[in-house]
Amino acid sequence: MNAWSEYLREQAVIADRYAKTMTTAETIKEFLDIAESFRRDADAEDANPTYEH
């Protein structure tokens, strides 16, 4: 894991937390989709790092 994928994973956690505060199914799904997108990007970054520190 590099700094970029770690950042993306932290953003996913934040999106998950926001999803828990939403009141409609539509907005909950939207934030869960955002979190999943961050996780997918982090997995891709781990598989093919674009940044090494």
C-alpha cells in the first residue's frame, strides 16, 4: 500500500460514515457507491502503483 491508496481507503471510510447519516435510500446508496469507487481505485493503485515513496 502506498500513500495514494491509503488516502483513497480513508476517503472510502469517510463516505461510509456520511452514508450512515443520510435519511433516504437514494442518498445512502449514492454515498455507498462513492465509498466503493474509492475502494476500487485503491485496489487498482495497490496492484499498479503510480506513486512510490
